[in-house]
Amino acid sequence: FFENYARTLDKYFEVTAFRSAPGRFAAIFVDVTERQRAVLALRASEERYRRITENMADVVWVADLNFNVTYVSPSVERLDGESVEKHLARSLQEKHPPESVERLTALLREEMEKEKDPRADKNRSRLIEVEYSRADGSTVWLAMNLSFIRDETGNAVGIQGISRDISERKKAQEMIRKNEQRLESLLRISQYQAKSEQDLLDYALEEAIQLTDSRIGYIYFYNDEEKKFYLNTWSKDVMKECSVAGAQNVYELDKTGIWGEAVRQARPIIVNDFEAPHPLKKGYPEGHVRLSKYMTVPVFNNGRIIAVAGVANKATDYDEADVRQLTLLMHSVWRITEQKKSEMALHQAEEKYRNIVENAQEGIFQSTREGRFLTANQAMAAILGYDSPAELMKSVTDLDVQVYANPEDRSELLLSAEMEGQVSGVETQFIRKDGSPIWVSINKRAVRDEKGRLLLYEGFAEDITSRKVSMEQIRRALGATVQAIAVTVEARDPYTAGHQRRVADLARAIATEMRLSHDQIEGLRMAGIIHDLGKITVPSEILSKPTCLTELECSLVKTHSEAGFNILKDIAFPWPVARIVLEHHERINGSGYPDGKTGDALLIESKILMVADVVEAMASDRPYRAGLGIDAALDEISRHRGILYDPEVVDTCLWLFREKNYQFTI
């Protein structure tokens, strides 16, 4: 049994040979070309991705169509805490909890079904968030970007993916979700029409159980002077399951078990394995509801413990996030309870809040998805140029058209608020009543009901026009300063006067064609204007010497990059000007100076500036020689494309001169 490649047929065969009779043999040839090509395609893909993913922070992996991983980048060791080999040995079920396995396999089934449609996009990818089981048993959240590996005929033969650890983001999202859930609980509790204080606390306890994903709970009042607990309420499920005869309602502190530790230690207590032996446990009476996990928190008022709240039997372990939510909820509940005792106090609190909103310096608003204001304070009206909130809400019926200078900005804001829960510090332009534009910074959140349905958006808006103008003035002042420095440098070396400006202009043109960001282009232009600043430390007689420099003189000239960096490094430019100046005589193969940096270690701005500098210097007259001309300069960068100079930068520069007839200005 063996595999054979038939060159003339360009096919692979699986051959089984056997003796058919004495002195004779027979063979069965099975065409396995498609299978073998799929294997070869998969191997080729693995090798290609291995080369580019060895040092990525994210985990890059390749798997077959059954999610059997055949390659994973070394970064998995940081994520997983185990070697690549051990990771490859683990199955999908060992790497993910059942729910995540089901979601992954369901996604694969869905995508394979799409493959049957010839109109399906062959380059599509899917993003999915799943839980991942690390080697030590802990769980993290991953964002996976998945796409198919295809053979030469376009058929899916494998899966390629990039996994990123998003555990911290998930924790933050969960905290936001819990905070919103707690605020919604408090809203429901505060609006609950309780018949009595007892009725209100019964309702609040059920909210606490839901907030912490528990099954049961209790609230006990505590009298610090008597050192006694007084039962206020048990949750409904406890009363169904508990069959303790003659249950107590009053307990002395020194006779309580672990649940009394919240008072004795004046801090929250968590026990995630209640069945395990514990020195502080005193057991519970026959008929008591069984506990598996347990948490209790003290409730303080004016520095004294006035109650304890406990919850139990959560499906997963209790943690500090649960402690925080329950503590904040119960403290708020107690405040609400006190407020309910006095309608006057509640009324005063509402009036105080209303005054804060009405007198706030920031614009505060609520709006609908359709683009209408629901509420707005005086500051919001003033920001948009209206006399009052009433005029604002009556006049503005379409935020997209009447308020946002770019309606797409609002669409992106709403989408982010709906997906992330809230957005903060987003800068955009508004149009005032008189048509003048202003800059604002917006914080916004999506408000939903208990079923997750979107109700409205609410947020804050701050007028930052003055700040934006000030920043622009600072940028202009920096530009003027840079120009003054350039003039100073060229005053010492008049033979090359204009060199820095021409280099800056060419660098900006290259960067523009390469579609660098506006900020990068501006920073590159600034660096180009003063890239030879360090030459002020070189004696002028060397700079203007009409003959070739000695080795010592060359060494002195080569210090100008680092000298320029040292002059600029402490100036608070909004761009990496000092670093670009430092790197403009480096070369991508490491043969440049001062540090011998290579390709990936260099900024793209530095790679552009080095090409622009070489082209202008060769084309122009120098103290020791006449200009060599633009053709010689372009020949230099062309011959050393990919060796000394970045290929894309060289190609762009050549295109500018040869196709767009770029010329240096005098």
C-alpha cells in the first residue's frame, strides 16, 4: 500500500498491490488527487501563515473542517500557558465549554450551507465570541475571526482563524451590564408602590437574588447594642423548600456560625464550597434548605452595621463583582427605604436632582432613535443656540439633518451605544440654530427595558469649540516654530538652502499618494522641514567644504541625526518628529546610521523621508559637486529598491516623477 504521483496525468493515486497468482501481481489504483491537493493546499496555507504570525500577539491558527487544529502560532503559549504541542493535542471539546463548542459547530454548519450557494462571497469571514478553557482550568473569552481556506478550485478545505483575548473587555461589559441592571433594579424598587417597609424589602430581596444570579436569599436586621439579628425576610423559594420545625426569628451574634462573620469581621463573606469543612461553620438544622455556594454582605449606615443580606446557590462561583453589586444594591435599598418613610424627603430629593440637571454646564438630553429630543436641559438648548429647552424640542424634529453636521456620525454613535452599552468622549460637529458649526464631545448610552428592548438614548454634550480652536492655534504655533528652526539651520549652510523644504514637500507628496492619515502626513512634513536640524552642531566650514570630506569630517556630519533628535526629543510635538529625524539616514537593511535599524523597526514616515532626502540631495548641487540630476537620483533608489529603501515608497516616488511629472520648486 502506497501513494504515487503520476506526472503525465498530473494525478495522485493510492495504490494497493497484491499477488494474484504465482509469478503475477495485481494492483488497485484509487484516484486521491482531490484529497491530496486539499492536503497540499492546507500545508501550503499553514506554511504561508506560519511565516507572518510567529511574533503576533494574537493567536493565529489553522484547522480542518472538523475544527482539528493543525497549526497554531507560538503566541498561544501566552494565552494558554502551555506549549504549542500540548495545545495541538487538545480536542475542541477540551478547549471550549459545551455551549461554545455548540456555537462554533453551528456557525460552521451555517457557513458550509452557504457554500452551496454559488453567489456566496468566497472571501467572507465571521466574527464570534466564545469562552476558552486554558490549560490550568481557568476560562477566558476570545474573539475569533474565522474564514475558509480554499483550494485552487475555490472549495473550502480548512479554516483559518485569529483569536484575541477579550476577557478584560468582557469583564468591563459585564460590569456595565450589572451596573445597568442594578440601576434598573433600583428604579423598579423606588417606583414600587409598597404597602409597608416589609413589603418593600421583600421586593428588594427578590431583585438582589436576580442581580446576583442566585436562587435564594435573606435579609436580617442587626442591633449593634443588643448584638442580635432579627429576621426581616427570607426569599420565596426558601419558604417553599425549608421545613425546619420551630424556626427562630432572633439570633444572638455569638451563637451564629459563618453567616455571622459579616458582622464580626465587618466585611463581605464568600463560601463557594459550602459542603466542605470550615472552622466557622456550625451546621444547619434538619429541614433547612441545602446550600452549595453562599455570600453575605453587611449593610452600613453612618458607619454602623444595621443589617446583613445573604444570597446562595448561584450556578457559578461568587466573586468580588457580586459583592460589589449586592453591596451597592443593598446600601441603595436602605436609602430608598428611608426615603419612602418621608414623602417630603423624596420630593426634596427630586427637586434637588431637577435643579442640578437644569443648572448643569453640560448639555443633558434624552432622544429617540428617529431623531427627536425627549428632554433637554437649559445648557443643551444654549449649546445649540436656542433660548429654552421648549424651543429646542419644538424646533428640532430631525437630529440627523438639523443638529449633526455629518449625519453618519450620529448613525455610528447610535450603533456603538447599542452594541457597547455606552460611548464616551466622542467628538463631532453640531450645527447651531444660526447655521454656525461647533465642536462637541458626547457621552451617550442606550436605555433598554427589562426585556432588552430599546427605549431611548440619553447623554451629555459639552461644547469644546474653544478647546479645538486652541489646539489648532498650538499646532500652527508649532508649525511656525519649526519653520523658524529650518531657516536658522539653512542660514548656516546657504549652499543647501531650501533642501529641507524640498525634501518635506516631496515626502508629503509620497505620503499623500500612499494614503497615510492626515495626522501622519502633517507630522512627516514638520519633520522634513527640520530633518537636518542637528547640523547646527557641525562646524560650518565642514558643511560648506568644496572638496570631499575626510573620514573624521564624515563622522562629524553623521552625528547630525542624533544631535537633531536630542534637541527635539523633549518638545511636546503631537507627532513623532524627533524619532523621524533620528531615523532619516537609516536603511531598511541595517546599513544606515546612527543605530543600524532595519525595516520593521523603522517608522513608515522615516522610510519616506530617507527616500525624499536621497532624491533631493543627489538631484541638487552640493558644496563638493554639481547636482547629478533627477534621473541619477531616481536610478539610485530604483537600483536599491527593497535593499536600502522601502519598495512601496520607492515605487510611489518613481510614479510621482515619471507619471505625474513631479518637480522640485526653487
